Amino acid sequence: MTPHKLHHMLSFGFTDKAAKKNHPSIGVYGNGFKSGSMRLGKDAIVFTKNGGALSVGLLSQTYLECVHAQAVIVPLVPFSQQNKKMIVTEDSVPSLEAILKYTLFNTEEELLSQFDAIPGKKGTRILIWNIRRNKDGKPELDFDTDRFDIRISDFNTEEAENPGRKLLPPHLEKIQESSAPETEYSLRAYCSILYLKPRMQIVLRQKKVKTQLMAKSLAHIEYNVYKPTFVNKRVKITFGFNCKNKSHCGIMMYHNNRLIKSYEKVGCQMKGDGVGVIGVIECNFLKPAHNKQDFEENKEYRRTVTALGQKLNLYWKAKMAQMNLGTSNASSMIAERPDQTWVQCEECLKWRKLPDKIDLSSLPEKWFCYLHPHPKYKSCSAPEEQELSDEEMNSSYDRKFRKQDQPSDRKQRKSSSLENLEHQEHCLSDMAAQDGFSRQLWMLQRMIRCHPLLQSPLLLRMTVS
């Protein structure tokens, strides 16, 4: 980053993010780094270089408390990348003094040595210290359990002490294994599914994170389509079974390729059924909340969750009938391995589908396209396999079970519709008598009830307006 961009990054309310081709922006408000870093620790320092300048910026609660600041002050010092000499500005000298006094670095040489840890001519390095601690004095983050991971301390203890934790029905108690998915307390596990289709490498504590295609790591995969009434677009939904842990199930909801909500239980899963079923959808038509960990609670979100529940129910019924299983035998539906095996090339970062007989655990730590058994995909220049078209996404199980449920559902909907129309008729009758309401509109309502086959969108809109 340039010094100017670093200043915006460390200041509140600025964002330079804009949607680019095939890479829509997630951030909107420009407060993500500030709120996130200050939640982890009291102090953060940023080292960044852009090929022309070296910049150091400090965001520190300790510094602000010591100087009794009435507003947020961000010390920032630019250096020339060629000779590492400080670029003199109005604030550079006092900023350098503040950084050397209130950070981990006592000299200018120690400060500049941090840029050597950034490979190449461009890059950014962030250090956060004075990590938050729990009431018992222990750090909130656990760096010791796994030397290649960062975890939330005492997560399992907190889960066990939670009195509001829901239990599954008695016939599914054996299926309830671990308390929460690993993604809830492990940064490495969370990063592995953070992106719907990962296009980058993530290195955590000097070890590469093995990212995965969530939608292609399931068993008994079926596809469905959601057609929101508020946008003119078909949205693909992938359903399948979790091959790692059958107690971890629900909908994985992404937005612009980034995970927003994970393992969101819908439909029959709210009552303990749908064990092990995972749904994957990219909800670009919904609006994420400020913390990017949820969606804004509105009618569009509620409609989406309801529709996802209905489609998950159909998938669950189809698989139960297909395998001739009852709810008590649901655990036997969990497969040992996913339907497909996918791996990412270390060089071009493209994803390649491997033959089913290949075990993913047997592959080398670093895999390249030239290792692919099929000649078509042995080169990094070869394109990835194309996604399913809209026609191929239409679900056969969806149509089948809709037909089975149609008679009873249609009868129920007809009865419900008649009840609603009777209620509306009485309401309109009262309004007509009390307020001089249009008798013609009231008669139209009676006609719709007596002759339901004459209903049309125009007539229905008139009765509602």
C-alpha cells in the first residue's frame, strides 16, 4: 500500500474497495481491520511496501491512553524503499517518536528490519500484541494446543457449561457426537472453508492451509435451484452428506465467494432430522451484516431460509426413501468418502477433478497439474471443468416428491385459501357497512370465492389493494 492508502486503512469510515471483474467486494464500511484487530489485542502495527515507499502505521489503544487522546490518532511514517530514509512530512518525526516509544521496537533499525520479512517488492505485514485475556487471566486465543493453528481457548468448556444448548430427540442421541464444528474454534479449519471456490493460498503459522471446495466434498450430491421472487435469477443449491462428522449439518451460506453463515439448520433439521445433510448456496442477493458473520434480518432472508428448509426436506425424504431407511437408521446414510475428489494446483491454483479411485490423503503435500492422470489436465494452461448449466441443475428428486405430496398439499392449500377468502369477505363486508367501502369491490371478492377458476393476477391484486 501507499502511505495514503495505509492512512485510509487505519482511519475510520474509509474504503477504497470496488467491484472488479469476477471479484465483487465484500467490505463496505471500511471498519473491518480496525474493529477486528482491536478485538484481538490492544495494539497493532502495520508494515507495508508498494515498490516505491515503505510505510509504518500504528493503531494502539495503549498509545491513546498514555497521551490521553480525545480522538483517534494514527502515527504513520513513510520511508523511501530505495535508501530506507524517512520521507519528511508534517507528522513523520513525531509519529516515529511515538512508534519507537509505544511499540515493540526501540530503534529505527529494528523497525526497518521488519520489511525484510516481506518477500518481494510489495506486501504487508501486521503485528498485534497485548492479546485479550479471559477473566481467569489466560489469553482468549490458544497458541499451544496445535503449533500450526490458532484456537479459541476453553471453547469446549464454554459449550459444556451452556445451559441453553439444544439436544437432539432420543432416537438421535447417539448421533450427537462433538459439541461444535471445528470451524467454530479453529482458525485453520475456518480458513479451509472460508471461500466457496478458493483462489489463493493461506499460510498459517508457517504451514499451508488445505482449502477445500465445500460443495464438492459431500456424498450423495444432488442439485436444486432457488428462484427468489425479489431478483430475476436462478441460484444453485448443492445438497449432500457430510463425510467427516454426521452431527455437523446445515446450510453453508456464502456471499460473493466468502462464507457468512455456516451449519445453519433449516427445515426438518430444527426437529432433529436431516442428520448429516449439508446445503451449499451463494446468496449474493442477500445483504451481509456489518460483522460479515450473519445476514441482515429482513423478509428476503426469511424467505430464503424458508425455501432452503423446504428443499432440504425434499432432499432428506428422497434419500430416506431411496435407501429404504427410517429416521432411527439415519446414521447409516453417512458415506465414508465424498462423491468426487478435487485437488488444487500449487502453481496455477486451479482446481482439478481426480478419478474416484484416488485417495486424497495419498497425494503429496504440494500437488501440480502435471501430476494429473488425464492428459487433458496435465498443463496449467488447461481450463477448469465447467460448472453445471441451469438445465442440468434441475432436480429430479424435487419433481418426484413434489408430485407425491401434491394431492394432500393441494387440498390443504385449497382449504386454507377458502378460509382466507371467507375471512377477507367478512372483513370487507364490515368495512362496506361501516365506512361506505366500495360495494363493487366487495362483490368482486364474493365472485372470486364462488368461482375460484376465474382468479387471475389482476383480480387478486385488486382484492388486496
